[in-house]
Amino acid sequence: MKKKRIFILIVVAIAVTSVKPLSVSAETTSHSGSGTVKFTGEYPKEIVDPEHPDKAADPGSTPTTDGPLRFDFVPHLNFWNNEISDKDQTYFANAQLFLDGTGARGNFVQISDYRENKSGWSLQVRQETQLKNETTKNKELNGAVISFDQSWTNSINDSIFAPIVSKEVIRINNIGETYDLAQAKAGTGEGTWSIIFGATIDNQQGRKDTLSPRINQNGQPILDPDFKNQPVYQNEAVSLTVPGKTKKDPVQYETVLTWVLSELP
């Protein structure tokens, strides 16, 4: 049976243990001048730029898990503010911004695997409830579907050890059902890997550019005060479709996504 590590976050959708430092100890033998070295502690956590994994990046605070197989980062999805419509609509998530000058990126999950057995792992996602707001008349966005597209992986490690991601659009059509996002077979997925949905035009793997700036009614870029007034981008790789016939109120609707990281047997 798989051992599961579960991480839950709130997804804002639409509005009408500290880490122990790596320590080193050394012991030298009395013959031949040789020596040994032993490392203790945990591999340090560091979030990296998903498009340039050799560079550290600061996307702001995020809950993480601990241990040799862990979540380092998961996205907070925000499908922005939108006018009520009686037609079928598709809304795109805000792209990931950073606090350190790193440019906007596609939404991503970062996983680290430093286990000795290299048995592999899988990443899944589950939507626990429909998008809802209990304080309003029309409490649920019936028929609304969150989708993930343009999946790819990146790491400083050789791509031959990359986890496998879906080439198809992942549509969360069934609330409560678990959907596969990525799988690292035995011997792969070691180290730190980003599973990314979408990319910028500057990515080095020839991925399709899915980001575009959000513009206000005056044609000016919308700025995010939580990220030092950087321009906000939308990411077409992460979307929310809402049927026109669905009744909606001018409020914020939310749901919960559960991200599941499992050790393969």
C-alpha cells in the first residue's frame, strides 16, 4: 500500500518546523592518514525558479511538509475577479509571482525526494468541494471545472530521471475523485523537481508561452501590492470553466484542493 503525505490548501477561485541545518562531523583514523566524513540532519529546503532551477526564488510563504520525501511548494490558485455572465466562460488563474525579482512563472508544485531507496513517488490532486460561498443565495457554482494543462518538469538533475507528467488536459470533473498529475518510477524523481503548468516565452525547453498580462479598463497593467506592485499575469494553462446557466452572485467562491504525494511500493 502507498504511504501518503497529504497537503491541503484553500483555493481562491472567483469573486463576482523549522528545517534543521545540514551539520557535518569528521573522524580521522590513525593509520595511512585516511579519514571519513558523516553527514547528519536534513537536506535544506529551498524553493527554486521552476524555469531556472539553478537559481533560488522567493514566492512568499507557503505550508510545506517535512522528511526526505516532501512538498516544498504548492500554488495558491486565484482565478481573479470577473463580471457575472449568462454565457459559458473560461477564467484563467493568476500566474506565480515572486518577491525577489524573479519573473512571473506558470503555476507549479515543487517536490524533493532524498530517500535512499529511490522507490519512486506519485503526485495527485483532489477537489474536495464545488466552489462555494455559504453566505450567499446561490451557494455553489454548479458545473464549474478546474483544469490543468501544459504540464512539464524541470530540475538541475538530468532529464532522463524526470518524473512522467500527463500530456492531456487534466479536468477535475468529479468532485472528490483523485487525479494523477505526475509519477516518478523507481530510480527517477530523485532530488528536487518542479511540476509546472504553463511557461513563459523565455523558458529553455521550447514550451508554449501561456502567460499574458492582466490589463484594467484603461489599458494599464494591473499591479499586485502583495508582490511589490509587480504586474499581474494570467496563466492559460490553469483554468476554470463556469457554465452560463449556473446561477452566481457577486461574491467570492472558494474550494479546497488536496495535493497528495505518495511513496511508491
